[in-house]
Amino acid sequence: MALNPALGPNLEPAQKRMALTTNYLSFTDGDNDFAQQYLPELYEQEVERYGNRTIAGFLRMVGAEMPMTSDQVVWSEQNRLHVAYETCEVIDDDTIRVTIDPDVSAAGGTVGNKECAIKINNTLVVYGNGTTGAGQGETMKVLVTAAPDNYQGGGAAVDRTCDVTVACYTASGLTTSAAPTAGVFDGSGSSGGLNSAVAVFVYGSEWVKGSNTDALQSIEPDFTQYSNSPIIIRDKFEINGSDTAQIGWVEVATEDGTSGFLWYLKSESETRLRFEDYMEMAMVEGELATAGLGGDSVGAIALGNPSMTGNKGTQGLFAAISERGHEYQNFAGTGGGNAALTDFDDILAQLDFEGAIEENMIFCNRSLALSIDNMVANVNGSAQSANNGASYGLFENDSNMALNFGFDGFRRGSYDFYKTDWKYLNDASTRGLAKDIEGVLVPAGTSTVYDQMLGSNIRRPFLHVRYRASEADDRRLKSWVTGSVGGAYTSSLDAMEVHFLSERCLVTQAANNFILFTT
């Protein structure tokens, strides 16, 4: 019988020793065969073209992590100490109508337990805050001459108001003037009656000799309560048993120090790093599911899909600031330098209006960081003469010195601000993709709040994470291995599964002191 030789590579010999397409195997052909005469020069290590790819660390810088044992964290925050009403109107010479609860849904009668906090014999400052009318920007001092009349008009959605009877100190009435400098609140002058927008606040009281305060009511502080619920974050990495023994020619190198020539180590390490970033990103970006939306909303899907029942979301940092804090749009939009200083002074005015917390951190993207640097540099340089130029400090300048045009902190008014880059806002695979948020101002220090679970006042960082934990289970960051590979022998599956889980939520206290910078 005939001998059938095995087929081999189709090589043609050459008369001289040289590399030709007919006598060697090409690495670039087909399957990139390593069984060839001439091996390429291999770089075993990957090139880290994106630098450190992790973005976590923001919450560790500004807050803390604390355990909890419940499905909900509840806290209360103090309201303002003094009595003031911004939405009021003058209805005649001696009456101011104060709006207490806007748009109360009821058909009439007394609704809720809020009454007007203005008392008889209080002295008030009345300020004309309307956009039109003779009383715009004027102030007048008045005395409350009768107990406020709490009532509510009819209708399905009305403003709960009360009428306050007053007497003017420097005028014969609210709509008349005794002198050119006195306040005149005769705004629109429409035939339907006066409708002058005013704001009032109490600055004291005046009583006559021998007066009796038996009928005087005390003021009970409002109870303002906030809450948030944790969400469960999960991920998984899987590798089959055969691939765990596969050695690659590329050396593994990751941000957490993992190294070696087993490629699955890189996959497992990056899954863990990605999950740790998700734990922070979920606290920053989280949203509460709005009930009653229907359609394809989270709430509606949960009703029709039992596997999603209970998905309700959580309130993250951006959502909390949008709801209870402040948003500053297009900072330094008219140009950097002194133009940005005007914008920043608007922020200072709002900080004065809120809590006047002296130290604040600004976490910003590259655009906002440069705008702030230009602002501080221009202010500093404008104080120098044209011959001296800008000086960012006391140093002996020479040709070999590198000037530092960046600023880590500065003081404006009575506030200290510290600025740092937030990689999350710059990274092209996170918020740097949208570029709609430029930074966030976070107050430094702690706040005193009443903890409903502990039943006492406690001090907490304004921003902190609560995670589920007890003596039986710590769910801050759980990881476990299942399967029959990698030291785990828990099932007949010829694979290794690495599971990750965390249950947590973010507590944003005193959000009125936070500012979100948007484009």
C-alpha cells in the first residue's frame, strides 16, 4: 500500500540564506503562528495609555462610612431661628396677607398644623420685594395691633394665608406716605384692589406698661425630616477551569498591584476595581424612582415584573443638591479673571444667606479649575503695576524657575476655599463624557442633627455613607468565590465565580450649603 506523508508547510528552498516569502512563516498571516523561524520582539507589559483608570476616592476625602442596621436612615435638620415670610401682599392700609403654606390641596377650612408665627405686639420690617410698583425696594417699620387671623379660602388648590393687622410707625398707612423716604406699597393700583408684593420679618416687640401676655401663644419649631434608603449593588466575574491554567505572553499589570502572566487575574482585578468605582458612582449619581409615572419607569416596571419589585433607587449627591441645595450655571461664562470674580461674589452672598460655613472644598473639572485659577491670578495681577507684572507670592524669580499658575486655595471675604480636581468629572468614560457638571462645593466640618434611631443629637460629616452591617453580616463590600476552581469547592461547576456585593446609601446633610456648578 502507498505511504501518505503528512502535509507540512509549503516551503521552497533558496540558493542563499535569506528571508523570503517562500521560505518562512509570517507572523502576520492568518492565525499568527508562533511556530516560525523568526519571532518578533515582544513587549510583555501593557502600555498604560489612560494612566490610573480608577475614579473612586471623592467620598473618602469629604466624608466617612458608618454602619447601620435598618432599611432606612432618617434624620432631622434645624430650621431658621427667626420669623420671616417672603410671600406676602398688602391688601389695604393696615393689613398684610401672609402666605404660610402655598398650594394646599383642600376644599376649605383649617388644614395642617401650621399657624402664623407672627404675634400681637410684634414689630415687623416690611420690605417691598415686587418687580413693579412704588414700594419696590422700600422698607417700613410696623407694629402688629391684633392677633393674626389664620384662615384658608376655598378651592381645590389654594394658598393657606393669614391676615396681619398692623399700624405704621412713620406713615398713616401702608399705602400712603408721610415723607418722601417712607415706604409706599401701592404697587399695581389695579381696580381689583392692591396687590403689592412684600416680605416681612420680626425684629422684636413693643408692649405698654402693665400689659398682660396670658393670650400670647408660644412658637413651636417645625420638624423637618429627611430620609434615604440603601440600594444593593452587585457584580460577578467568571472564568472556566481550563483558562485559569492558560499562561499568556502579556504580563498583567493593574492599578491594585496585581501582576503575573495569568490573564484571568487581570479580568478579576479589573472587575473588582470597577465595582469599587460603582460603589462611589452610585452614591453620587443615584436617583429616587418617582412614583406614578407609568410607562417604562422603574416604578411601573416593578409592578409588572416580580423580579424588580422593590427597586426604588436612592438619592445621590447630585440629586440631593438639585432638590435641597443650589445650582450655579455657567460660572465665569463671560470670561475668566475679574469677570469670574463677580460670579463668585454671588456665591458668597448665597453662603451668607444659608449657613456661613467658613471652610469649603471645591471639587471641579478642568474647565472650572482653570476658571478659578484665572480669577485668582487676575485679581492678584491687577494689584501690580504694568512694570512689575503678576506676582503669585514672595519669591526671587529667575530664568530657571517654573512659575506655578495653579492655586490650591484662597480666601475671599470671610471664607476659605480649597480647590482640587475631581477625576470623575474629567474622565471620558464617566461624567467627562457628558460635560454638563463642572464641579461641586462641599462644606467642610460636621453638622449636629437628631438621629431618629439613636434618639439623640449626634455630630456627623455633612456628607457620609451608611452601609448595612450587623454582627451576622457586613455588607460594606462583600466578595466570595464559588465553583470548583481557584480553591473554592462549592459546586460541580468547572469554573470560578467571584461575586461582589454592597448595600449602601449616601446621607447629604445641610444640602442648602452645597452648590452644584453646571454648564
